[in-house]
Amino acid sequence: QVQLVESGGGLVQPGGSLRLSCVLSGNIFSINTMGWHRQAEGKQRELVASITSNGRTNYADSVKGRFTISRDNAKNTVSLQMNSLKPEDTAVYYCYARSFNLKDYWGKGTLVTVSS
């Protein structure tokens, strides 16, 4: 089993920045991909960004150039730096981890609200 705990959500004005962090614990050696999904009210959950164990990243088109995902294997953390935030980035952000045998683990989510 793997446990994930997110932090860093909150209220920010349009154009502002936030940094989300997620700490993993448990059987972390089984984990390949780590990343973030988000779910806005009334919409389906969508991938925001991911990073594999060898550092390959993937971003949703809507966040390319604004968000940066990073991973610290020594600290068992994955972070998402979000810049130039827009109201449409408002959502609950979920940290996730996928094992080498394709099992997914999820955090409980952290709310990001972009509003003036």
C-alpha cells in the first residue's frame, strides 16, 4: 500500500502562483509514475501533469508553459508549481501514484480556487 498526503491548496488571485506538494509513504519502491489530476465542479477528473521514475514529464495542453511538475525521490515527494493561474484552474487537485504493475493510489485532494 501507498499513502499520499497533499498540501498547498488555497485561494489565489488570477495571475498568481501556488505550489502543491504531495508526500508518499508506504511501499514507495513500487511506484513508477507520480502526478496530479484535477476535478472542477461538474466536470470529469483530468490529468494535469505526471512524471515517471526516469524523469519523463507529461502535461495537459491547458497548463503547458504555466505549470511545472517535479519529483524528489529522496524525500518521496512530488510537487506542482502553478504560475499564471486562471479562474478555469479552479478545482480539487489530487495527487496520484501509479505502480510498475499499474495500480493507482490517490490522495484525498486539495482545493485550489482562483478568484479575484
